[in-house]
Amino acid sequence: MEIYFAGLAKNCKDNLSKNLNFILNFTNKYSHKHKIYVYIFENDSVDGTKNLLNNFRDWKELSVFTEDGLTARIENRIKRITYCREFLLNKILSNKDKMFMYIPLDLDLDLFSDELIENFYEKINKVNKDESIDAIFPFSIPRYYDIHALRAKNWNERDGWEQVKKYNKYILVGKFFLKYMLIYRKQKKLSSFNERSIKVDSAFGGIGIYKINKNNIDSLSYSNDFYSDECEHVFFNKNFSNKYIDKDWKITSPIEHIEYHNNRLPKKILYISNSLIRDIKNLFSFLVKN
């Protein structure tokens, strides 16, 4: 079994260090049994990320690719991330013609603080050996945050953020409630689900484990020329049939993505009130101009 980690890194020095040390320890433990490779794409970092990556230059399984100026060249964030993921995927696929395990990851998140190396290996092994599984993803706690990448029946079946952007143009007062219905309400807790594995059409949440084989290797791509703002994972995940969020695999939700839920009731009321005040001010400005 060959294992490929493919991570994106930009201005993420602190979590990058944690993640790389975990992957390095994982590699040291299992490299005698499997070929393990770590590919990282870094761009435009100004916080010490580049220096940190340089500290790992003696790690023979690690390949780092840097492309500064990318933020200016590709202004659309989704297109830029898609470019980075596609770059690493093509590097991996250029020498592949058989099955391997593919693990894309966002290195700005704290992915492994609650993970044992042995347990992570078992997750990879499970996907590798179980013919009924093509990919698995973690459940983020205290709430599942990655609604942008999520497509699941009776949970989130369309791009909520795109809907927010679309309808915000027509709703002058009450924008919070639109966002609540389309995003916040769908950021569910682990206890909302009874099943151990949640069947999805698409998911991510900072990391995934995929089984690449002759059935899907020729069609793999993150690039989507039709919808520039659709999450790149939604397009990529269409190449895989059996995808699950594994409730036993937990990572911590990024605070900025679940900001509203983290507030106690008084702060939630203040949060909503401030949103309504901004809406009213914008409405007043609109009426004055027109």
C-alpha cells in the first residue's frame, strides 16, 4: 500500500508544526511497511511558514512546492485553492498506474491533536481493505462546520453559501436569519446522528482518506470550469461512490467557522441585534441614495 499526503499551507505556522510532526511520526512508524509520501503546496506565506517547512528539508519523504504571487494571479479563492489541490494531485498521478491511498489535508487546521498514530493507521487500513468504502471524512466537534463541501440527503443538499450570496441581494433587513437557515442550522452536533457512519455525496472537513484505483484514477480532478464558486471537493467527490463521515473520527471545528454557536444566549442576542442594526443602517443609506 502506498500512502500520499497532499497538504495546502499558507500562513499556518503553528498548526503546520503540529500536523507535520504527527505525519513525520506516522511515517517513521510505518515506512518499513508502506511507501509514504508527503506533498505540500505553499504560497504567499509571510508568518514563518516557509522557514518552518525549510526545517523539515532532511525528511526524505517530503516534497514542498512553493508558488508566490498566486494570490494576486488568481483572485478567486475557490479557484486558487482548486489550482493548488490540482497541482499536487497531478504530481501524484504522474507516476501512478495502480491503487494507492490519497489523503488531502488543510494544514492550517489542527487535525491530529486528539488522534493516536495507531488509530489513524487503522482508518487508512479500513478504507484500503473494505470494498464498500471509497472515502471517509472526520466529524468536526462541537459542530460540523464544513457546510461548503457537504452534500448529504436530508442534511445539506445544495450550496448554502451560494444561496446566501444570491438572496442577500433581495433581503435588506434580516440577513442573519437567511444565513441561519442556510448555514448555521445545518452545522449539527454529533448527537444529531444515530448512525455510526453518515452516508454523504460530498464532504471534507479539513482532511479525507480516499482509495484510488483503476475505477477512478483516470477521471480524478478538482477543476470545475462551470461553477467557479462551487467547492472543489464537491466536484472531486463525484468520482467516488461510497463516501462516509466517520463519527469515530473527530477533529476540532475552527472557531471562526462556528462563531455564532460558540456564543452563550446573551451574546447570541447581541450578535443578532448587531446584524439587524447593520441591516437597518444599510437600508437607510440605500433609501437616502435613491
